[in-house]
Amino acid sequence: MQRLLYNAVIVNEGSSHKGYVVINDDKIAVVGEGDAPAELIASVDNAEDLEGNYLMPGVIDDQVHFRDPGLTHKADIATESAAAVAGGVTSFMDMPNTIPQTTTLEALEAKHQRAGEVSLANYSFFIGATNDNIDTLLSCDYSLIPGVKLFLGASTGNMLVDNNTALQRIFSEVPALIAIHSEDEDIIRQNKEKAQAQWGDDVPVEQHPIIRSTEACYQSTKKAVELATKYNARLHILHISTEAELEFLTSAPVEQKRVTAEVCAHHLWWSDEDYSRLGTRIKWNPAIKTAQDREALRQALADGRIDIVATDHAPHLLSEKEGGALKAASGGPLVQFYLLMMLELARKGVFSIEQVIDKMCHAPARLFNIEKRGFIREGYFADLAVVKPNEEYPISDKDVLSRCAWTPLAGETLHNKVISTYVNGNRVYHNGVIDNSIKGKALKYNH
């Protein structure tokens, strides 16, 4: 089928201009500037007037936890991919801390099969490192895998790799990107013992960034960068949360870097001043830290030291978020709203809209060498999002499509709204309605 999207403001590759896009089946056939010719509008199967709204590439989220398999009481690939496309996210990379953990080729294949049946967005899955699965990591086909997920600090699922011989082999032998959760477990344990000495087991959530401290992040990242440098490994630092860690990053085109970094929307949006208001709804690992850290992360994203923005979308039921710094589960849902969060920061002058699209669409595609996605280009897959600007959008828990049924943004008003999302040329979301009839595709990588 041939589809025309016209009368749009195309935001792509550093510019915003009036234009139109022709889609043939699953690919972009034509990208035009200005008004679409009348004869083109009349000749296509389906012409959609976008009424001056933004047309941008679909967002690529390199870090989600869709909880499937084994934790599907709070999320699964079907529900979370629906939340994703409702938020303009057309491709995701899912993390391995499920049940069973994605640390074998069999578990990886099972996830692919499940996603092929139910995912509305394009999908891929990290394989997880353990202290003893190096042979598996060396036998993977990385054309379908974004990389190896390595936990240097324990988080949900406890996949901590703490054997030095295993770490050296992973960094020296694995022929793929190594993505790290970077927190030092010994420092966290010491901080936790201090907190328990003062509060017992009922430690206030405000202590979370003190337990999972700047020093814990800094020392872990320092060790990982030293290993990556020693063995010339390809290192990607996930959910960077501190100003201190920025000393390990450089401003350069992402293709030229051996060490890259991601920042998550929550670390750009909230600070430790918000714990008193929002409590465990904003409890993530690594912890949300100071306003100074937030400002430094925003600056580093703008100047190119940080390469991409993700969600670390990690749903839990609200009942699992009860308790304080020690008892409440860490993580929360963001995939449905994080494009709008970043556009809100652009509206406030923190970033330009072109920077937002670069860091959420173009840069992830370049960082992971994803085949034919992340840009509005002829010959590329037609993964697109339509966003209406200057539209008041009050957020409430009832808007949430994630199975967990809540959002830390409840009560806030954003000022952009996703109108439509196209995955491989199919309109899978439009004005609040999900089309479940067509599924996404497996992402392919040219590592």
C-alpha cells in the first residue's frame, strides 16, 4: 500500500521544515520539502493531512524491562509495546533480568518468538552476562542482539558479575558492545549498613541516593572504563546519573567512540528534592540524585558527552513500590511519556527539538548500527511519530497503558501529544486507539 503523510513539520537530521513523506509498504519511498503536489495527493491509496503537526522518526529506546517472561503480573511484551507506540517509541531493546534470565541462547530465542507474536514495536533483546556464561557470549549471532548486558551492581533480578577473571574475559573476548549497570556493590553495602544502624529496616526513601551514592557509581564506572581501555572493548554506560562520571566521557561523533553513555529521562527530569513529594514512585537504580547532577547531565547531553536518552522503563505494581529505601522495588514505567518529557524540556529551552530527536532517534541508531532505522530517509523503514505541539496534556494514572497502571508523572501537565505512530509503514496508534493487527519486526544490527 502507498501512503502519503503531508502538511507536516518534519523534524529530522538537525532541521525542522514543512514537508511530506511517501511510504510504500514498510519503507519510506519519498521525502519531499514544502507542499505535496496535488497530483500526488490524488494518486496515492491513503493521503493523511497532518495539519502542521510534527513528523519525526520513531523513538528507539535502548533500555526497557518488559518483564516477559516470568514477571508478567506487572508487564509483558504486549502491554508494554502498546505503551511504547502510544508514546512514539517504535523500537526497543529489552534487558535480560527476567525469569528465566536471558543468559542462554534458548532464553533469547524464546523472547524473540514471543515478541514476534505480540509486540507492536520493533524489538531486540540484550543477552546477559554471568560469572560463568562466557562460552555462550562468544557463540551469539550479534546481528540480532544489541549487545551484552553486564551488571556491575546488583539490581532487580540480581545478575551481579563480580568474578574478576570473568570480567577480564568478557572485556577482552566478547566481540560486541558491553552495556553496563554501573554501581559498586561494596560501597552500596557499606552505605546500607550505616543507614540501617540509624533507621533499622525502615530507611526513608530520601536516603536512597545516599545508599546508592555518587561514589558507588563513580568507582564502578572508573573500573569499567579502565577495563574497556585496557582491552579496547566497546563499552556503553547505561543510565548515567552523576556529574562525577562525566569525566570519563568525551564529545565526539558516536561512531568514533569506544566508550558511550546513555542518560534516562528521569535523571533529566527530577532531583532528590522530589523524593519528599513523590516518594518511591521515583525510586530507580541508580538513584535520582541532586539538582546539580541533573543540570550537569543536561549539559553533557547537549554538548555530546552523553550520546542517547532512554527510559529504563521498569514497571512494578504500586503495591511493590511500598516501603522506603530498602523495601520498595526500584524502577517505574516511562516509555509512554518520555518523548513528551523530552519535548517539554525543549519547550522550556533546555534542549532544541532537533537535539531531542537526535538523541532519541538518530544517535541510538548510529550507536548500535541498527539497519535502516532512526531517520526519515528514502529506503529506510517507515518508523514515524506524529506529535501535536502546544497541546495541553494533563497526565493521570488512568492514561497508562502499561499493566502496572500508574506513572510518576501523574498530576503533571505536558504540552505536546503523540497523535499517531507508524511502525514499518503501519499506523499502529492513532488518537488513543491501538491497532493490534500487525506486529513489529526484529531489529537488525551491523556491528
